Amino acid sequence: EIDDIVFLKADNNSTEFVLFNGRKVCAFKTLKSFEMLLPNNFLRIHHSYIVNKNHISRINFGKLLCFLNHNKISLPFSKSYRRNLDSLEVLLSEKAISFS
């Protein structure tokens, strides 16, 4: 299931798919080749990472990190892919709890 994919990680000329259950699946294609095939809920956040935005719980813009739900993984994002996170920032702020 495509919804089970948490993120994709580039590994030279192959791509590692990290699934919700912790399993890893390796494919012998580049990350760029998968970028065009994935649906809109997948965002390129770094030269080496594509993340399923449904699994992002918070973003630390100061440290350039995305934190994922369901596990204690944080992924770096680069300034060159910052614009991909702008729409996600709005979505996360709408879901945030406010104490004001």
C-alpha cells in the first residue's frame, strides 16, 4: 500500500522505501525516478529524501528537521526544498493546539 510508505531515502543509484511497520524495501532506481510517479502527498524535502506528508507531525525550521509520527525519526530538509514545506506549514498550524 502506498499509504504505508513513510519516506524514501536515496542510496547511491538505489532508493530505500521505509514503511510504517519499520520494514525497508530497496529498489534499484534513483529517487528522482520515483519523485515523478508518487502522488501529491509525497514531498521532496532534501536531495536524499522524499517524505509522505501524512506522516509528518512537526517541522523545526530553525534546525531544518521534519519529525515523523509513529516513531522517533527526524529527517533533514534543505533550504533549496523549503518551498515544498510552505503548504505543509499552514496545514500543521491549523491542526496545532492553541492555548491563547
